[in-house]
Amino acid sequence: MISKIKQFADSTYFTNALKVTISAVVPVLLFSYLGHFRIGFTIALGAFFTYPSDIPSNLKHKINGILVAVLIVASVNLIINLIHPYPLIFYPILTLLIFFLSMISVYGQRATMVSFSALLSISLAFAHLQTGWEIVQYSGLIMSGGLFYLLVSLIFYYVRPHRYVELQISECIQLTSKYLKLRGDLWKVNSDRKAITKKQLHLQVQLNTIHENIREVLIRNRTVSGSSNQNRKMLMIFISLVEIMELAVSTSFDHNKLHQKFDNYPKVLNTYQNLAYHLATHLKQLSKSIQDRTKYVSKHNLDNDLKELELAIEDYEIDMDKARASEGVFMLKTMLNYAEKQVDTIKILERAYTSSVISNDFKGRDKDLEKFISTQYYPLSTMIENFSFSSTVFRHSLRLTITLVIGFIISQLLPFQNDYWIVLTIVVIMRQGYGLTKQRTFHRIFGTILGGFIAFGILSVIHDSSIIGALAIIAMLFGFSFTPSNYKIGATFITVYVIFIYGILTPNIEDVIQYRVLDTLVGASLSFLANYFLWPSWEFLNIPVYLEKSIDANRKYLQQISLLYNKKGDISTSYRLARKEAFVEIGNLMASFQRMIQEPKSKQNKLPQVYKLTVLNHTLLSSAASLGTYIQSHKTTEASEAFNVVISNVIQNLENAMLLLKEDEAEPKDNSTEEIGKRFTELKNIRARDLKQVNGIDEEAYQLKMQESQLVIEQLIWLTNLSENIVKTTKILMQAQS
């Protein structure tokens, strides 16, 4: 229990909540003491508005992002107060302002959070309308609050400059550990492999997101301020984690076939399963050490596990007779080879954390890292290109603008106590996707009602303003801590905090609670209905785009693999970028599928085909990565013409699938089945010829040559089947949608 509390208090969410709580509470307490509560409260609002824009990044982008948010928030408050007395210009300008602020989300996550800050500012501007010179003073105080928040945020940054990265790395290691444990679960005889695969896909989506966060901070910090020892350590750990995941994804086994093969010799598979679990346990232990900042001491020796597996393979070979056991031994040695690579990578990861990074560990893996992050570029053309109903951001901006204007009009027409709560609820709840908006709607309603009951119960017993104020600060801290991770609990604490504040300011607390619940219900209902009826962003409309991007990324990755096999040599930056994009795009496709299953059943068009295509693309990536990993880590023979023809056929199949998704009038090229069959025969003949050359080379060289031959042929057959299935399933999907 104590360790969980400590973990929560050290989390990024709690730290961020502490920053905004300090930034809001200190001005209120200070100026209340000086007899100017209103000034302190306005400064606190400025800090509250600025807080969402403070997302993880390097120091330069952090400061610039917050300053832009401060400027926009203060300007928005100034404009609203200036035009509010003039209805003829107020409503048109308000509509355009909301739409423009929503549209800046096209520039990425930071712009989305700046947009959210500005929309929060608009919603609460109606609660504090000013006149005359007070308008300028009020906007100035809002700006002061934002700048004060920036100061507090910078203090936190300099006190613990590396903590965010450490926590993100720790979480990344933990998720990777869970993924490896699931791989171990697949070795159970009666395991539900379909359910385990779904869990793996879900974990990959989470890992994709956290990989991008870490890249953004680590690589940009390295580019802007150089490479400190701590930054090198974290970078080495991160590179190793990415390699562990890529190796895991690229090495898949036919578990049914292996269980049948070794049904009478379960010892060898049990030995491997124990090793798989120990890989996961090592990572989990390392994650905890990084999170707790404690010395890492390995509790288990992975080398012993590898020796046990080697001995189990030798025993199997002796018991089964060498000739009969050859195929089984080859399969087992493939598993052993995978395990050895994972153990080596985990050792590098452990070394990076426990001691100074050895330059040899990088081996050029930190080359051109700046190419792996998105460039910070905000051209006006990007927004102009999104002025179309084909743009999800445009539809959401239009939907949000109309809903907010309707919410504002309703609040003016009906006798609500705090009419701005309706607008605020819409801003907080409404998201681009139906599934997330629906979820946040129910969580917000639940949290508001539960928070209202809790606050009413406490205020019925406690009447001391000092105690209520202290409880309000605690509720605020917990509210901001839980909102990003558990919105239901976060909404509960925020409601408690708001009602406590009103409990200090007004005696009619029952009315406050009633109107708070009513306003929330109205705002939540408007958000939910708007997302369903006003140009909804149903995921089945976006699926073809994500599918096309994923297929295209796989195609480019295959082209780089073919280039590497033909030309040999070192791994190029182009290869690494293509590999990274393939993993990112399959993650985006899986995230899109997950959003789709949250939507109404009537909107889940051709869900089985979408799921099948998602799995096919993931499996194709796994097969391609398996081939690429083998080529990287082994000295391979010269690529045959047959290899190039088959790879070209797979790439052509993927291009055909992309044409179908684009609904292009160009006729997909039909590959000659007879030609491909000849090429596979040619590959098998090459393998047969190699078999006859046993006497010409030593045993080790022969084994390596046979391993290459078998793996390449198997992967080419598998890639061909997968690409053909992708084309067939894409045809069915597009016919259903037309």
C-alpha cells in the first residue's frame, strides 16, 4: 500500500497536478492575505488556462508552447470582454473564434492542447465579464497567471530535469515486459491464443504512443542541448527497448505445430517457456528500479536459462536420433537464436542503467536520430488544406463550434445559475471520435453526481471555512492527478473542489449542486448528440486511410529489406526509418480498429474484414521484420533472381491493395501465378543443390547456409500468401462500402 502511494506521488500526473495546484493556490492565498482576493483568483485562472499546454518536450519547445498559450488565452479574454456588449458582432466573431481555435489542432498534439486552453478560456470568460479599463486589467492578470505557471513549471523542470523521461522509460519497460510475458503465455498447451493476440495488439498501440513521447523528448534534447551522460543512458535503454520489441514482433512461432512436434518431449518447450517468462521478469525488475531510483541487481541469471535450453535441445537430439531429429533441432535452434539475441539486448539495457554507457554498445545505432522525430513546422497551407469535409479536424471544429454556440444560447434563454458551466462541459467532454466522447460523457455525469453527493455530505458536517479551503486544495490536487488517467475519478474530485469553493463563497450550496448537475447534463447531452448527428467521424470512414498507410509502410519496408539482401553492407538510415514507419503505421491501424469497436454496432461496417486486414498487415510486418532481422545478423549468400521476382510480386500485391483502397480507376496488375510458381520451384532447387554440397563445406557453414535457405523460402511463401489475402480481403471490404 505504501509503495503504491509513493508510486502515485512520484508519477507524472501527480507532478503536473502539483504544478497547477501550486500555481493556482499561491496567488489566491497571497492576495487574499493582502485583501485582494479577486486579483489572486484571476491570476489563478490564468495558471489554470495555461496548464493544459504544458506537454512533455525539450525545454525550448516547452517554453515557446506555454508562452503562445499565455498570449492566446489573454487575447481571447480581451476580445470576448470587448465585443460582448454588442450582440450583432459578438455572435459572428465568437463563432469564428471558436472555429479557428479548434482548427489549429491540425498542427499536432501541442497545438491541440493550446487550442483546448483557449477554449477553456472562452467558456469561463462569460463568468467574469468586465467593462471599461477593467477589461485590460483582467486580461493582464490572466497573462500574469500564465507566466507564473511557466515559472513554477520551470522550477519543477530544473529540480528534476530527467524525471519525466525516467518515468516514461520505466513505463515503456513495464509494457514491454507485459508483451514478453504474453509471448510466454502462448506456450501453454490450452492457451486462448486469439485473446492473447488481441492483448498483444492493444499493448503495441500503447507502446507506439510511449515510443513517440520518448523520442520527442530524448532526441530533441540531444539535438538542442547536446548529449549528457544521463541522456545517453536513457537513449541507450530506449534504443534497446525498441530492438527488443522489434525482435519479438519479427520472431513468431507456429505454436500448434511445435506442440504437435514435441508432444512426446514437453521438457524442451517447458524450458523455453521458463526462459520467456524470465525475460519478462528481468524487464519488470529493471522498470521498478528505474521508477524507485534504486540500485538494480539481477535476481536471476539468464545465461543459465540459455544453457538449460541448449542442454534440452541436445538431449532431444540424442533421444530422437540425429537424423530423425534434424527438423526439430532446426526449429529449436531458431528459438534459441531468438532467445540469445533478446538476452544480449537485455544485458546492454542493464549495463546502460547500472554503469556508464559504453560507446561500443551504440555501434552506430544513434546515427541520424533527429530524422526519427517529426519536424516542428506550422505552415498556413496545412490549415487551408484541411478546409474540407474529408478532414476529421474540420468536421470536429464545425461540430464543436455549432454545439458551443447552441450551448451558449440555451444558457442565455433558460434560468441557469451558472450558465457558463454548459459551455465548459462541452469543451471538456467533446472529442473528435464518438467512442471517446461517449465514454467521457458518462464519466462526467457519474463524477458530477457522485462528487455532488460527497461534497454535500461533507459540507453538512463541516462549516469552518479554513478546513473547507484545505479540503478544496486536496480535491483540486487529486482531480488534476486523476483526470488524464481515470476521468471518472478526476471528474468526481473536480466537482468536489468546485462545490467546496462555492461553499466558502455562498450559503446556498444546495442550489449550486443542483445547477451544477443540471448544467452538466445539458452540456453532456449536447456533446453526445452532436457527435452522433453532426458530421460524425465514424471510424469506418477513416479505416481505408489507415489501411492504405499501413500497407504502404509495409511495402516500403519490404523494398528496403530487398535492397539490403541484394547489396549487403551496413544498415542504412533509410532502412531504419522504413522499419520505424511500418511499426508506427500498424500501431495507428490497430488504434483505429479499437476506436471502431467502441462505436454503435450499426456503424461497425464490415468489422470482421477490418479485423482480418489489421491482423494480416500485422502478420506481414512480423514476417518482413523476421526476414530483415535475419539478413542484418547473418552473413547471407547472393540474392537470386527468383528471390527478387517473388519479393516484387509481394510488393505488387500490396500496391494492388492500395489501388483498391483508393478506389482508383486504374486496373490492378495481375501477377502471373505460373511465373511465381516457377520461381518458388527455382528457390527449392537451389536449396536441393545446397543439400548435395555437404562435403564441400564444414558443418557450421553448411548449417548456416541451410538455415538461410529454409528461412528465406518459408518467409517468401508466407509473405506471398499474406499479400494475396490482403488483396482478396480488401476487395470484399471495398465492395461492401461502395
